[in-house]
Amino acid sequence: MLTLTTDAVVAIRDLTAQEEPSGETGLRLSTKSDNGAGTSLDASISGGPQLGDEILEAEGARVFVESAIVSYLDDKTLDAEVAQEGGVTFLVTKTMA
């Protein structure tokens, strides 16, 4: 199962707090086509999960994972880096045993 670092939890909570409070708001991880160059992951704020999404919750942070990538992310960790100007970059790495 995808795990979240403390930095990822804080970043997700901060980002979702800026949205309209729906009680369902979270970060959604999905696939994104790169115009024939392959597939990459997309992270976006969502008002709730889509049909089939796996829902992860950790310390008040909600993550919705598209069903097509659940198995890919099974042994991964989601981390976040916050830039000085406030932008957030999410990183997916293999979980250390």
C-alpha cells in the first residue's frame, strides 16, 4: 500500500485546506498520457474520489488513487517538497524495507 511521509501529509492538508471545504477534498493520483511519449502520474486536488478510486487517509490527509495505478504504487512512498515560493512537488519513491 502507498505510504505517505510527514511532509506529504502536511502538504496535502495545506493544499486541501485552500479548497472549498466539502469534507471529501483530497489529493488524487491518476495517470496522464504524455502525447505518445508514455504515461506519467498526475496529482491534482479533487472534491472527492472517483468511482473505483482507492482512498487512503493519514493524519487528516486524504489521497484518492486511480484504480489503474494502485498495484504500481503498492510498494511506493509519496513525499513532498515545498519550494520557497510555496509550490509543492510530489515525489514517488520505492519504499525502503
